[in-house]
Amino acid sequence: MNFKLFKLYARIYYNFLLGKINNSIPKLNINSLGIELDKNLLIIFPLDEKSFRVAAYSFRKLIDYQNSNKYILLIDERFKSLFYFNSTQIIYCTFNDKKESISYRDKINNNSFDLIINLNVNEYFELYKLIGNINCRYKVGIKSLFPSKVYNIEYEVNQEGSTEAAYQNIKLLLGYK
């Protein structure tokens, strides 16, 4: 394990112990129709351009899904021109790679979500902190070494490291056929 990854894990566990990141995750049952939403759904798009392009292509028909009016997308402002949704709410963020910090244009209401989906394969402390502090029933992410403490649903990338299979499973979770 390299030092940067060790430092990330140490920060996350330290914040869990201090209670700055909530790790109480309820378990769930999913039927064949997907998840029915009472509140909104937050989808966090990848913060690196290559992964963002794959996610943007995979979820290009997101507005055709049932409940798409309840979707709130968190997208890095650098990718504003790469992706366009006209019927969903978008919160733009700015990610500082050197400081590993994220700032948001709009406030994210911590009690307004039933489901959070993190499409990032790479691990970012600020995203774990954001997801851990939002009170919602379901938290979905891509499986890596750490997220089992944050998510109650995890999808794996395939052997080649491609996220498309995981994204396909997430679309099925949303009820897209």
C-alpha cells in the first residue's frame, strides 16, 4: 500500500472515530422494479476526466428513467461542457487535486435524499466525508478497498478495470431496462 492511500485510510478511520463521518448504514431489499423514491437521489459523477466521460456516456439517457425529476447530479465544473441534462438539477463543484478538497456552488441538503450513488472509482476523502454525513437510507458505490464502511450496496469493476458493468448494474437498480 502506498503512503498516499495509507494517509487517506488513516484520515477516514480517524474521522469515523471522532464521529465526523456517519457509518450507520441500514440494509435493504431490492425488487425487480428498482427502488421507489420518496425524496431525491444524488448521483456523484467522477472527478477525473477519463472516468467522467465513461460515466457520462453510460448515463446519457438518465432523464428517461422513472423519477428522473428527483435526480440531483454532482458534477465537477471542469466537465460542464462535456455533459448536458435539461430536466434534472445539477450541483457544480470544484475539485482541487493538490489540496484534495471539494467546494460546492450550492448547498447540499443532508436530509433530502433516499439514495446516493457515487460513480467514482478513485478514492477521495472529501467524497467519503460528504456521503457519510448525508442521512439517507441507501448509499451505492463502486467497490474498492475501503467503501464497505460507507456504502450498503457495492458494485465491482470487471477484471480489466472497466466500470461499465458496474454502471449497468446501477442503472438496473434505478429501474432502467
